[in-house]
Amino acid sequence: MEFPKYLLADNTDYPEAIFVVHTQFPRFIINLQDDEVEWLEDFDAHDEEELESEAETLIEEASAFYDREVERYQD
């Protein structure tokens, strides 16, 4: 099964949280309420260098994805 690059997620145990799941490497979940990121990968030193350069862009994409989805729901 192929997943979209980003997914929205929620959980009633965290009613204020807004989760976006990034399904491609490097996989992560971000809570847009507080910008906390949980990485779902184990990184070695080489990966960490690459991650530092990509992380900001991926998080900005996740936020833009959320904004786009909310806009579509409101239409």
C-alpha cells in the first residue's frame, strides 16, 4: 500500500494537539500545537547531518499541508 507523503492524525487523549505524520524518510510526527517532533527513524551520524539540512523544510511542508487541508474542509 502506498501512503500520501503527509497524513493528518488526531487522538481524543490529546484534544488540543494537531498531528501531521510524514510517511517518507525521514518519517516523523509533528504536533503543530507546540512544534514538537517525534522522529520514527534511528539515525547515524551521516543521517543526522542530512537531517539537519532537511528538517526545517520538511516541517514547513507539514505546516503548509495542514493549512491546505483545513482550507479544503472549510470550503
